[in-house]
Amino acid sequence: MTNKVKVAVIGYGHLGRWHSQKAAQLDTCELVAIVESFPANQEKAKQAHPDTKIVNDINEVMGEIEAAVIVTPTSTHYELVKLLLENEKHVFCEKPLCSTVEEAKSLKENLKEGLVLQVGHSERCHQAWELLSEDVKSIKGAATLKIERVAAFKGRATDVDVVQDLMIHDLDLTRFLMQRKVKNVRAYGHKIRTGKWDQVNAVLNFEDGSVAMVTSGRNHVREVRSLEITHDSGCLFVDLFTNQISKATDTQFDDGEYVQEFPYEKRDHLLIEQENFYNSILNKEAPMVGYEDGLKAIELVEAVLTSLELGKEVEV
């Protein structure tokens, strides 16, 4: 392998266009092809990437690539990931990895040693988690986590419910930040516009007594993306929309204030993800979000959906 990974982007919808743009600008990869079946999107791809092959099917360029970025509807993920792994290609798959836990588990036999499988849980790329890493690690005992991600209806991703579309980001963040095992889940929701769950509130109970309350909505009157952790030594609040951090501890800060506020850098998450993907391939390292992370996120999604349908608490 050279110092550039030969890659194809599969899917040229809204998000696929952005991923193609990132792949085209990175020095660690060569955008060999864009795979798109819709004529209108094919034309847009040709205009934006005139020197890149535009094909209907990934099999047309399978022998020319080393890796692929999957940016297609969730229902297609399993077959595409399986096909690529069987052909010994590295895979970056937008979240969720698959539609079901059963599908995700069956992929493990195709994930041969040396292959990189990365899942696009992009919310992990916020600089806030790096700035607050020591604060989070220092939390002793049970903590309470509140995450809210709501927005007005935008007409996108209506093929899946809000749990698979939005809440999965925060279910992954919950695991990533808390580093604790979830014991059970109780969820409440409403089907407002799409015939699927459009507003969901989920309560996750952890084995150590910690609790996470996660709210996701796509038919809301306002747009909010925030996270708050309360524990015995204080409170951490992150506004993911305005990129602002607030901290309160059990003592005063050096300036005499009880609350400390500061901004954090706004980053290009898709670029960071792809950079990590190609570096993981070239350096033979584990990706920032791997197979097990993708699987665990889907397990929590299924637990939330099961709780919604049954109307009761579900063990994880």
C-alpha cells in the first residue's frame, strides 16, 4: 500500500457530497470513484468531481480500491459492509453500522485481522471531550447525565425513526463519556409526523447507580444540542450548538466565581473522521470508533425501541 489510500465513496446524497469533498481534499487518500445510482445525483457528482469515476455499482471499481466510505440509507449498510469486507476492503460506514444487532453481530466473521472498520459516530469529534477529559475521569460515584438533541422538522431521514437518526449519536456519547455498563432502559415517545417515533425520551440506568436521560426530537419548536453531567463535585454543561462549556465545582474558581465559562473550537467532524480512517489504515492502528462501538450503539437503539413498543423497562 502507498501513502495514499485508494477509496470510493458510496452514495452521493446530502451527506455523501460532504464526504466526497473531504476525501478529495485529504493528502492521505485518493478518491478513485463515487458510486451513485440516481441520474440526478450522478450529474452533480460529475460536475463537482470531473476527474473522478462515477459508477452505478461498487463492483465496477472493486479491483481499483483499498477502502470505501458508505453514505447510503441504513437499510443498505449491512449488505455493503459485508460485500466490502469479503473483498478485503477497509470500510468507513456512516452510523448506524447496520439496521439490527443481528446484522451487526454477523459481520464479525467477515472482519479479518488487519482490516479497519470504522463507524461514523461524529459527535465524538467535539473538542469539548478532550478539554473535559480529566473532569469526567475524576467523577467518583454515581452521576446524572442529561442530553438533549431536538430540532424543527427538516424532511430528511424519514426512512428511520428519531432513535436511529439522532438519538444514536447520544447513546454512543453516553457510553463514551460515562465508561459504565448500562443495566436497563425505559423510553417514552410520540409518533407525530412520519408514522415513526419522532420524539423520544429515554432513561438509561447504569450498574453503579448513574442515570442518563436522553431526549431526541425532530418535530420541535426550537433547536437544542446540549449535554450536562451532574455529580457530587459539581456540574459540567456543554452547548454543542454554540460550542460553549460551563463548569461549576464544589469550590470557587481562582477569579472568585462559582461558574467558569469558555468556548471550544468548532471542528470539521467529517474531515476528522476520514483523517482518522486513513491514518488507521496506513499506520495499522485501531480506528477512533470501531466495530464494537458500532455494535453497542445498535444494542442500545434496539433496547430503546423495544421499551417504546412494550411500554416498559428493558434489560440491556
